[in-house]
Amino acid sequence: MQIYRHIASFISLVTACSCTPNLYEPDVRVPDAYTTLSGIDNDTLGIDSRWWLLFDDARLDSLQNRALLANRDISSAMSSVAEALYAMKGVRSSHYPELDFDIDIEAEDEPTEGRINSFTLSRTVSWKLPLSALWREQNRAAQAELLAADWAAYGMLLTITSEVAKCYYKLAGYRDQYSIAQRTHTLRQQSEAIIDSMYCHGFSSRSDVERARMLTAEAVASMATLSEEIAHTEHALAALVGDTPSHITHIATTSTISEEALPPEIAIGQPADLIFRRPDIMKARRMMDAARARVGEARFNRFPALSFVGSGGIYGSSVKEFFRLDKLIWSAASTFMAPAIGFGRLRRAEKQAIEEYRQAAYAYEECVINAFKEVEDILSSIASLRIELDASRTMVAASIKALELTRALYEGGLNPIGDYIDAERDAYSAQLNLSSCTVALYEAYIDLIEAIGGGWSRDTDDDNEATVP
């Protein structure tokens, strides 16, 4: 009994001393409000995980569903979550006793003894019990790594769905610009025919004819460039939804790009919400938690452990004896193991773990800083794009009116051909710019949704629930 009292006293002493060292606590400063909130709701409201439904476009929803089912990057990320889950369960399983089963059959011929048979059926039970909180820290590290993989998977899902939406509206924008180029080409062909007729009747010069022909060729070249962009964007969308371009002949998009189809309101929440809903921040936080747990694990590896081993079996020289209980043999032993001289290996391993934790903490801080910067940048871009969009509409209306007036003056012989060409190019550029600006605003809204973490803000320490929807 005396030996057990000593062991109990030693365990109490080790438990009292087995505390993790003081570690660096990350300095995360959360602003009270975003600096740019023109037309943006900052209420703390949830966004549906299928955030693209805010755009109310059935074609986009169909593409997103295909991407969720078939995109390889999403599938790989989900597989990483499953791998981390099995790893965590493997860590927990390693804390239970191990049972080994062994059957040994031997036969040997001796010149004097003849044939000697040996049959052994044995079982061995072993259990290594650390005299510290080592198991707790191992479980914490594995749990944190699972949650980090879970958030990384959601981050990949958010990235892919954002890319699908941006490609979709970019494709719609290119098609809109192609329609503008087609209309411009038709008008330029008509102008070329009129100028050519005026030249035949002596009311225009050969130079005017050639410049009109140049404008028509310019529209053809623009249509060719836009056709190439349309094809490349379709190919990119095909890859995002998990297919090859050869299997997708046409991807339907919205017929027109207009600001009216944008979400009327996106609730981005308060700045404090960003820390708990953005996947890269939550992943960095969980990686920091895992690094903290590994510091504790490295420290507790320096403390003793108690091993219990029990074995038993049946031994005989014939099959008949193999089933006799009086042939049963067994043994049991316990071992107290403690690190003695390792030339500082375990202590240095602990210091290494501390530095790795410090790096994870710095990475978490940097991730938070960059996240707030990104949201502020996108908010300011949206505010600027709205102003630019209003100005673009004014430019389109003014340039079209100027083109009509300049054309009438040219046909009346009051303006040179150069003024008409400049006005026509201005009108064409203004229409393309309006389309590009509208697409840029769509992309900015999508970037904003991605920057605030989409519509998934759940985090849990329960491994049965820590999965991406």
C-alpha cells in the first residue's frame, strides 16, 4: 500500500505542475464601424448560405448547384474535412488500451527426441497512461485541426461560388457588349453606304469614304475580340461547374445587364461579426488553437507515464492440450517511465512548439487586419462605382444625342467627317463603358459578400456537427 500512496502523491504533484507556459495572446483590434457605408446596411442580419439567391437569377442558381455537386476543388476540400475527422477519432482511439491476439504453431524434429510440437494462443493487453494532461492536449489539437479543415472547406466553397457568379455576370457583360458592337457595326455599315453614295454624287471625298470604312472594320475587330472573351469565359464557367468545354455548347445568362437586378440590400453586419463568420479568419484562429494545444503536448511529453501490460494464453505440445485450461499461463506488469537524460531534446521541442504557436498567432492577427482592409476597400469601390455608373449613364445619353446632331450637321455639309467619326466613337465607347461599369458593380457586390464571409457563421467544438453544409 505504501508504494501506491507514493504514486498517488507523485501524480498529484505532476498534475499541479503540468501547466502550459504563458503564451503570447494575439492583439485583435476591431473597429467600431466601417468608414464607408453608402447605401449598405450594417445591421447584424444573417445571409442565407445560398447567398447568390439575392440576385434572383434562376440561371445563376442552376450553375451554382452544378458547381456544388461537381467542382473538384470543393470535393477535395470536403475530403480534407473527412480526413481531419478520422485523424481526430484516431487520436482518441490511441488513448484506449490495446489488445493483441497471437497464435503460434511450431514443429521441430530432434534426432533423439523426435518431433516436438508447440501450440501457443496468447493475448496481450497494454495501456500507457500519462501522468499529466497529455491526452487532453492531443484531443484539443486534433479537434482544432478538424475545425480548421471545416472552415477551409467552407472558404473553398465560398471562393468557387463567388467565381461562378463573377464569371456568369462577366459572360453576360461580354454578350451585352457584343450586342452593342453588333448594333454599332450595323449603323457604321449604313453610314458607310451613305458616305459612299455622297461620294458618288460629289458631296463627299474619297478620304471620307475610307475613314467610314475604317470605322466599320474597327467594329468587326471589336466583335471578334468580344467573341474570344465570351468563349474564354464560357470555358472558365464550364471548368468551375466540373465539366469540359466540349460538353457545354452554350451557357445561358441574363439577357441584359442592369443595375436594377442587383440585390436591393446586403446586410454586412457589424465589424465584430466579421471575426466569427469569415472562413480564413476562423481557420487561422483554429490553427492557432491547434498550435497552442501542441505546446501543451510538447510540455507534457516531458513528464512520466505509467504503462500496464497484461498477457495470457494457452500453451501445449499437442492439439489436445491446446484446449486444456490447466495449460493457461498469464503475467502482468506495470512500468513507470520518465525521461531522464535527453540532452535537452524534449525541452527544445517545447520551445519549438512555442515558436510555432507564436507564428500562428501572428498569422491570425495579420488575417484579421487584411480582412478589415479588404472589406473597407470593397465598400469604397462600390461607392465609387455607383458614382461612375450614374456618370456613365449621363455620358451615354449625351454621346448619343451628340452623335445624332453631328451626323445631321455632317449630312447637311456643315461639319467635317472627322467630327462625326469622333462623335460616333465617343457614343460607342460610352455604351461599352456603361456595360463594363455595371459588370464591375456586380463583381464588387459579389466580392463584398465573399469578404464578409458569405452566409455561414456556425462554429462548434462538436465533431458531429463541425461539417460544411
